[in-house]
Amino acid sequence: MLKSFTHYFLHLVFPVFIALVFFRKNWKKAYLIMLATMLVDLDHLFANPVFDPSRNSIGFHFLHSYYAIGIYFLMLFFKGNIRIIAVGLLFHMFTDFQDFSLWQH
């Protein structure tokens, strides 16, 4: 239960803090953009099964690949909404990474 709480807290609530700290002037817009980056999980629909709790999303799904993460990192060097999208995507990858790596039995 703590694993699920942490996962959804990091996906849905913690981006508010990121938006307030890094994008204070437009924090609501930044938060909504970061929430929209959750659409990156659509790549799970191409997997069989769609959800596998024993599978690490990072490196498995194409929008969670190391190449994609590299592109998300490069997006940090752009200004405006692209940077907000990059922060949202990279934080999403961190959340998925910790979900698999830190909660193994």
C-alpha cells in the first residue's frame, strides 16, 4: 500500500511542488503540463501484458527507453513549455524508476 501511495503521490501531488519552486510565476500552467506528460504511459498499451508489476518500465517501453530519456534531458535546454514538458517527463521517469528499484522484496 505504501508503494502505491508513493507512486501516485509522486505522479500527481509532488509536481505541484516542482511547479511552485521552478515555475512559480505560472505554476498552475506548469502543473497541468506536467500532469499531461503522464500520457507518456500510453506506450504501456503496446506491451503484453499491459501492466506487469514485476517489469521495470524504464528501458522496456519505447517512451521509457534510455534514448527517449536522453531526448527528454536535451529538452531541458529549451525555454518555455518544452522545458516544463522535459521536467515532467524526467520526473515521471524517476517516479517509475523508484517504483521498481526501491520497492523490490
